[in-house]
Amino acid sequence: MGAIVAVMHKEKQKTSKTVFTMLNELSHRGKNKYAIASTKEQTLANSLEKLKLETVQSNIVLGDVFSKILPSDTPQILTTDNCTLVFEGRIYPSSKITDTASLVEKLKSNPAQTAKTIIKNYNGDYTFAIATSDSIIIGRDSMGVVPLYFGRNKTLCAFASERKALWKIGLRKVKSFPPGNIAVVRKDARILFELVRTIEQPPLKPLEMDSATKRIQMLLLQSIRDRVSDMREVAVAFSGGLDSSLIAFLTQKCRVKIQLITVGLETMPETVYAEDAAKALDMPIHVKTYSGGDVEKVLPKVLWLVEEPDFLKVSIAIPLYWTAEFAATHGLNVLLAGQGADELFGGYHRYLNTYAERGTDALRKTLLNDVVQCYETNFQRDNQVCAFHNVELRLPFADMRIVNFALSLPLHLKIESKKDKLRKRILRKVAQNLELPESIANKTKKAIQYTTGVDKALRKLAKRENLNPSDYVRKAFQQTFPDVKQK
């Protein structure tokens, strides 16, 4: 876990100082190593101050911020005679991309094709950059779990793990890099994208509930096993609801020690429910409560991490920030969470409105679109919040095997009818097959911003200033990023 940056100057001016500025802005994402590299030179140091910028003389420069999550972790920088690759993220099951000997030969002969090979063949959460003598090649995993952004002006083209690094060097029109793509930047600094692997609507499979349930259970167990194969102990963001309980229960089957973490405001009854659910599952739980004052205090920091003046995203990010913070203070640097399940299996109440008003075809398209957009609505926000605490977020539902199978399921296995108050029927059936308590298997979906009380606390803070909630967040964002123009 860490960050990458990549910069090309169109007029061939040296860019190592620009890369250094960006790395400094992203230094909160790592604390162990920092690197600057071109095709011919690279410098690696234990601190930013010790990086020798003068040794990297090129208009095409990569940068890396490295954080050691596992004892075996090392910076994943691969150099050949004609190019350098910097890889940020994780391959599942646990492995290092730099351990793949065949990749070195492929990288030598055809860097762009190698980039495509990585996206096609490597299951995981990652971004990477390849520098050649006259180009940069950038890639992002097909689910987009690890954030990546890009921007350009008349002379510079740059990529970074967070927007603030691009804003810092004067790039204002910053966009999220599309998952499953590679981008090639050549001498004129134009960005040419190529889609390699994407989320598509597969043919529908005429499956019955029993066979589909067994398949989902097996795929989810495999996804979790892949994501904890290098761990002895992990934290689980736990609400006591269906998704987090399934993850916790199946993680325990992988013989990994589990610590459940629940956060919320002091008056919220959901924390008591989470404790009861943990007791029913016979798992240790840590409950941390906060006040409305804590919400106000943490808001600027969360906005700095989320980088968007979005009330909904902030109200979700705050409890996750607290969860990651608690995990870090207790020495737990990998956090499992259930993001993606609602989009895949129809968990949100708004899907009933689509079903009732527009029918099954429209609902199926809505679910697909929501899954495709998860990287922008959920994943990059959550990664950025957790990375601040040096906690690596791993999402079992964001696995292409699960995604492809879930999208192929008949709609009635997810939502029984236009009045289905529970939804996610197939996941509830998995919970029943695993003999989870009925209070968990059939618990009504409640969003985290409501169960933790953060939504209500933010609305109170906004009302105190005679602002609506969205304007209150926009005002706080402007104070955090005064030079960034809001949409």
C-alpha cells in the first residue's frame, strides 16, 4: 500500500522536482520508502528529504510512496534495459508482481502489451506505471479498488493516487482514471486510452436459488481466502448486518484471527445490536463511540482525504475513518469490508422504485451501472480514508469472479418483488445455509451514515449555521481546499 505518481513534460524539461512535490503531498499514504525513477536512473530512500533528485535527469519520471503492511512487503519497482515499472497494490492470492520472471522478458520486448497482460491476468487491487524512453504507460485494475487520477495542461501530463497531488502542481481539471484501461502518453503528452478488461452484462443464467446460493457461497469464500492468505489476523468493519457478518463468518473459516470493529455516536442503538450479533457469532468485537463534537472535529480531515464536497460521501467516510483509525491503533493494518454487495445483489431501497416504475430490464441496467460506477461512488473514497491510517482496505465482494456471476443471476434471486423490503435474497439464503442467526440473515438494510448517527450529526451542524447540509459541506470543503473550484 502506498501511492504512485507519473509525470511527462511535453517540452522535455526535467520533472523530478515536480514528482517530488507530488510525493510530498502523498506522503501520508506511506512511511517506509520513497522512490523516484526514470528508465535509466532511480533513487530510493527512507525519507523524502534523502531522495537525490539530481540523479534522475529526465522529462519522464515515476514516483513511489511505499508503506510496509506485511513483513514480506517491499517496493515493487522493476527495471529492465529500456523501461521501469512501478506497481502499487496487491495481487490475490498473495504474490508480488516483481517475482514473476516471465514479466521481465515481456516488459523488455513490449511494455504496452505487458501492461495489458497485467490487467487481463492478475486478480487484485492495483495501479501501475511504466516509463520508457519516450512514453508513460498507466494501468488500473478492472474494479478500480485502488484510486488513480490524471490531469494535463499545455506542457504537463500527470497521474497520481490522489487528486491533491495533481492540484498541488497546478492541474485543475482532474479526472478519475477508468478501471480496466491502460493509457499511453507519448511525446506530445496526449493521453490515449485502451480498454483491456471491463465489467459487462453477462448472459443471464437460468439458475434456481439452491444451486446459485452454493455457487455464491463458494465464490465468496474463495475471494476471502485469497484476500487473507497472507494474514494471521485481520479487522472487519462490522455493523452486525448481513454483508459484514458473512465476511466475518467466512473469514473465520479461513483460520484467520478476527477483530470486529463497530463505531457510532454515543446514543445510537445499532452499536448494541452489533455487540449482540458479535456475541451470537462468538467473535471478539471492539465498539468505539463518538460525539457530535467529534464529527465536527474530524470533518476537515475527512474532506481533505475524500477530496469531494459531497454530503453523502462524507457522511459515509467519517465512520470508516474512525474504523480505520481504531484498527491502526490496535495494530490491525488490514481491514475487510462489504462494499459492493448492495450494488451486486440489489440491497438499496431505491431499487424498488426503479423496479416499480420502469420494470425489470431497467433495474438490471441500473444494477450494472451501479456496479461499474462503484470505483467512483465507493472504492476510491474508502481507500483514501483507510490509507491515511496505514490500513489496507480489502473488499471481498469486489472480485471479478463474484461480479460476473452476480450480474448473470436472474433478478428474482436478488429481489423477489416490487415490494421486497429485505432484498439481497440470495445472500440471505447463504447466511441461512451457514446457520447464521435469523436476526442477522433477515436484518433490514440500513445505511452506515444512519446507523452510526453521522448523517444526523452533520445535519445538526449545518442547521446551527443556517445552512442546508450540502452547502455546509461545500463551505467546509472550500476552507480545506481554497484554490480548488467546486463543481
